[in-house]
Amino acid sequence: MIQSVQRTFAILEYIAANGNLVRLNDIAQALSLQNTTVHNFLTSLKELGYVEQDELTPRYRLTSKVMQLDYSEVSVPRLRADLRPVLEKLTAELGETSFMAVQLGSYFRHEWKCEPNRSIRISLELGREYEMQHTAIGKVFMAYSPHLAQVIWRNIPQEEAVMQASELAEVVKNGYALDLEEYEKELNCVALPYVRKNRIIAVVGLSGPAFRFDVPHMQEAAERVKKLLSQAF
């Protein structure tokens, strides 16, 4: 076992298990470590944003950033159950295919879809891994994850990366991303982040034929998605 990793988690676990307001000396004594060693670890954890010092006392506490490491409450089956009513309502109201997608590293996958009862509709393939580039879903995931964006952009020209960075800033500003026949000709898509505890855990949106699912309809759909998500959760 790597000692530095073991000590890092031992310190975090001690703080969490002892009131979340603990002194450096208490940590050192409990874990049989030197004060200077504990101080160095706490300094690094502070710089990373996982620990902070109390404003009134020389005590340390965990920050909410630690919660971002916990995905146990947002399993895919749970997401399907939570979002299915929203997707069904979106498709019933707007007459287009609604979907929920999750991130798989630098790829994403559709985990649920709801198709309209229309003669002309689009079909999304569940279980297949898609690349992020040139998709509304990928734009949303990249807009809320700078690390992901850097990975995706590492092999594209700098000028193109700058343009895409500007587009992602608009995604965050507007709260949604558009794909206007970028990924597939004659297909448009609007996608929005589904956020819990200040962390994006899925993307929700709608896709439809470009001839009828145009920008005004997509913007209207985005506002409807926002409203339904806020009401449901």
C-alpha cells in the first residue's frame, strides 16, 4: 500500500468521524504521526479544496467538495427511475424523442429514451458509446468539465479549440447546448445538464428532424426541460 495515499485517507476519515472540527494535534496523536507531517498533508488538502480551516479556531473541517466523490446515490437505475417521468412528459408535450445520457470517461451513452408516436421520428441507440465531439450532449459534458474538454481538444488545432471554448462558455451561460446537424445531417438536438449537489451527473434533452425541430422549437424545449427538472427535483 502506498503510504501517502493511506495517510491522506486516514486524515480525511479521522476528520469526518470526529465532529468535522478537529485540531492538527488531535489528528497527529490519533494517527501516530508528526505534527509537521500532518500539517503538510492538511496544507495539500486545503489547496485541493477538500479541507478548510475554521474561521474562529485553529481547527480543520471537510468541505462540500468531498461529496462530489460520492456517486452511490446516482446509479444508472436510479437515474432512469427519476428521469423517466420527465422524459415521458417532454415527449408527450413536444412530440420529439427525449433522452437521458451519462458520461463514460471521454464518451457518453444513452441510458433511456422516449419516442413520440409520429410517422417521422428519430431513433436513438441505447447502450452504444458515442464520442463527445460535435454533439449537444458532448458539449454539455465538456462545458461542465474543463478536464474533459482538454482531453477532447488535445489533438485539434489551437484555433478550433479556442472557438469551441467560446461555444462552451455560451453553453454554461444559456444552460443548454445545440447540435444543428453537426453530428448527423437532418438531425437537430438540444441538451441540458442534470445537476445534483453542484455536479453534473447526466444530460437530458430532445432530438428531432431538422425540418421541424428548428432553433425556436429547440429553445422552447430547453426552457421546458429546465422547468420540469426544477419541479421534479
